[in-house]
Amino acid sequence: MNRIDRLTAILIHLQTKRVVKADEIAERFGMSLRTVYRDVKALMEAGVPIGSEAGKGYFIVDGFHLPPVMFTQDEANSMILAGKLVEKIADKSVREAFNSALYKIKSVLSDDDKDGVENLDSNIQVYFRGRANASDSFPDHFMTEIQRAVARRQVLNLDYVNQAGEVSQRLVEPAGIFFYNLTWHLIGWCRLRNGYRDFRSDRIKNLANTGQEFSERSTVSLKEYFKAMFAANENLAPAVVILEKKALQGRALSSTTTQTDLGDRIRAEFVMDNIDFLARWLLMYGKGVEIESPDSLRERVAELAEELYGHYNLSRVNS
């Protein structure tokens, strides 16, 4: 990236938050803090009203905005790909908002880029195995309402159905929404249970934003939350596997909590609530997968492999 493009990108970045730390800019663009200071100074000398607070970071003075942003072909293409995923894992309200944003992006593209985007759009498909689309797990308006409550720290009132089919009314301080095991989950502080709880989206029957703001509690990281969740729910367990990229054949991994690129392999962590389902899925990758944990998953894959061997070996003998 040349310096002109970098300065423009830094200016856009500064407009995404109230205050942006220098080390955040350095990390994103892979440069030293000294270069960050020099680039910010160059923007200020060019007339951009940038303020700073010691120990906090830089900010754009209220009232300043860039002119309409132009998108590159690659940026537009990435939005098309994201849109295909949104169609499968988001509810109707989010799909409508995303499509509206996508139309705005398309409107500022050049004619050649518009043709390229249309061609790409008709040649990307996303499929989920084993279950219906995750977008079906939330009623049409819940995700947008939950996102709004998370952003504004507002209490949600919801009717929730547990595994026994019992309905209870909960006041929840939402911490976030997470997608694993092909289902959306609302994580939040339940005032009824006086603790963080995991609310499966397909068990939320009614939901309303009370508009009541709540004070921020001590931050709980995703890993910390899952650790506590495993301790409280014997049906959930973490699973860690290493998959060869050539075995994946370009297929994307879904339902992972984290993924680490190891070069020619990917280390993936899953939240497992059905050991048999995950074992059968991993079996199709043959020797292209290595199971780090748990031992029960490794043993179940071995059992399934022995069952297959016995089935086909018996068939050969009988023939």
C-alpha cells in the first residue's frame, strides 16, 4: 500500500470510532508507532481536524466527514461473499438491512465493477449440512432488536423455553450473540438466575427491548464464558482438531469458536454438544484430520471407522 492510500485508510479508520489508539493503527497497517505519528501529523498538516488525548488516542473533531467513499472491486466482492453468508445465518431483519447497505455500495461502483459484482453474485452459493439454515432459528425481527440492545446496553425481556418445555420470563442484560453448532445463541446476564446464561435462539418465543439501560458488568471473554459454561453443562464440551487444507478442498469451516492458520493446516476449536454428529463429520476427512481433544471424540471416530470396516469387509466375504 502506497502512502497516499495508507493516509486515506488511516483517515477512514479514525472515523470508525470516537477515539483510536496509535498502536491499533500500527497493528492494522503493520507499521511502527513512529510512522503512525508521522502519518497523523501529515493528515493534520493537510487540514484534517485531528485531536489527541494523552494515554487515550486520536479523534476526529465533530462535524468532519470524508466525501462519499469509493469501493474497489475486491472490497465489493468481499461484501458479495459476506452477503451469501448473511442469507444463511441471519434473520430477515438483518438480511434486509445488509441488502440495503449492499445496494448503496453497488451504486458507487464503476460500470465495469458493477458487471463484475453481478457475475460473482450469480456464481457463489453457501450450503449447510445436516440442519436447516441457521437464519431459521431466530424469528424475523429478533436479531436486529438484540443487536440494538447489545450496542445500547439495554435490558431485554424474553419468554424462554427450557429443555423440559417449560416457559419462563427472563430479564436479560445482553453481552453478545455467538454462532456455534449451527445455531445462534444470546449470551447475557439473567436477572432471574443471577448469572450469565446461554439462550438458544430457537427457544426464544417472545422478545422485547425494555429500553432500560444497565450498568456494564465486568467483561467476560468468550473463552472465559465457555469455560464456565462447560463446567455448568455436562452436555457441552470443547473439541480441538487439526485439518489439512488439502483435505478441506476449499470448503469453509463453520461453527468454530476459533481458527488458527498453521500454513498447510488449520487448527479449529468447536463447542460440542453431540459427539456422534461431530465424529461422523470428521470421519469424511480420513487421514486429513488429527483430533487433539477430547479423547472421547477420538475414540468415537475410531469406533465408527471399525464399524465401516466390518460392514464392507463382511459384504466382500458374502459376495
